[in-house]
Amino acid sequence: MTENVEANDKDTSLPDSENCRAKRVVDWDYSLVDCLIEHPLCKFALYFGSGVLCRHPRRKEIVERTKAMFDDSERSV
């Protein structure tokens, strides 16, 4: 039983920002989120048309973290 709990925690943990970046497709919702990694190996990557959507359960946090990373890099220039 504890193996299942540990596996589930690992599946929903926040991925490393070097390997996981995303942005919202629409401004009012986090249900459509573009994966910004060129060839993602993540099990939450959903190839759709010419792009990749992020289906990670914590995609809102991934989007906000990515946005903050780009905002910080623009300020330091």
C-alpha cells in the first residue's frame, strides 16, 4: 500500500524547471496549457496537432513558475 502512495506522490510532484516549462493557451483557464519543451518525455505530455499540451495535475504551478522565470530574466537585462 505504501508503494502506491509513494508512486502517486512522485507522479504529482512538481518537475524540475529545466525539464518542464509551460504557458496557458487562454488567459482565463488552466485547462489548456502548452508544453514549452521541444521533445518532452513526460507522461503528461499530450501531442496534439503540431504542438504538445501539458496535462500534469499541477500545471497551474508549472505555468506560474515558468512565467516568473521569464519575468525575472527580463528584469535582470
